[in-house]
Amino acid sequence: MDSKLLKIFIVEDDDSITNLYKQVFQLNGYFTMGTASNGEEAVRKYKNFNEKPDLIIMDHRMPYKNGLEAMTDILKMNDTSLILFVSADYSIEKEALSNGASGFLQKPFSIEEIIKNIEDILMNNK
């Protein structure tokens, strides 16, 4: 997959982190097709996307619906969705991966680490 065409959906309740993701992704040739600040909004927006994202960046601790709940709902709609779970809560890594996450990245992380994780997920899911 050409990274220039990569469409990413960011699910993160911290605006400063969302803005940082958007800058990093743009600098790496990725396109941020949408953002959501909680799990409930993420599920609603995902359902309404005409064209689905290539990858979802999913935080865990969010209001209304956490990342695990949102991921489960999204995977019910499309079980081939690629979701990179990103959380400071290391204890949920196993649960996230066993419930369908394509990868898990513990916060804090470097720009290089998130880009490598994205590229690894794409390579493993061609």
C-alpha cells in the first residue's frame, strides 16, 4: 500500500495529542480523514464514513465509551478494520490484541515508534 494514500482515523480525547498526530501523519505522507474525541463519537463517525479508513489510531481511556468498547463496535461493522491501540494503560494490551487490535503501542512513545508500528501493521495486512 502506498503510504501517500493511507487514510487514518484518529480516536483520542486529548486535543494536543490529536493535533500532534495530525502533524506527524501529514509530515509522513498520511492523510487524517477524521478525528473523534470519545469512543461513542468514533463508532458513530466510523459508521457514517462512505469510505472507511485504512487504519484507526485508538486511545483507551476516553469518556462515554472506552477504546476497547469502541474497537469492538467498529469490528462488528467491519472485521477487517486495522486498529493500532495506543494507551498508557499497559495492562489492557493483551485484551486489546486478543479482541482484534492489529497492534498496541504504549504511551509515551517516539514519532519513529508510531510510524514503525503503522508500517508494520500495513505490511502484515497486505
